[in-house]
Amino acid sequence: MSDEEPVCAKPQIEEDCKPHCTKYKQEYDACVERVREKGDGHCTGQYFDFWHCVDHCAKDKIFAKIK
């Protein structure tokens, strides 16, 4: 057995999936800009849409790494 700490693959897999979710990221960024300009509102829906896309992309890759 190795004495090294195991490395969690999830952060890298999520980073690799983000380019697949550019539509949702653009919608979130546009919302953030609108909120900054207006000074009112939130982008919770767009934020969760983006991360739902990332999670959907990453799920099979993450579970494939589980031993």
C-alpha cells in the first residue's frame, strides 16, 4: 500500500466538463452583468443551470473512478 494521500479526481473532471457547458456559462455571465448594471436581482437559476450541466457531464466519469 502507498502512504500517499489519494487525489480526488472530481475537481479536474469538473474543469474538463466546463467547456461542454458554454451556453449555460454565457447565460450566467450575462445575468451577472445585468444584475451589476441594475443593482438588483440574482442569478441563482442560471448558476444552478450551469452546475447541473457540469454535473451531468461529470457524473459517469466520476463514478468510473470509484473503486
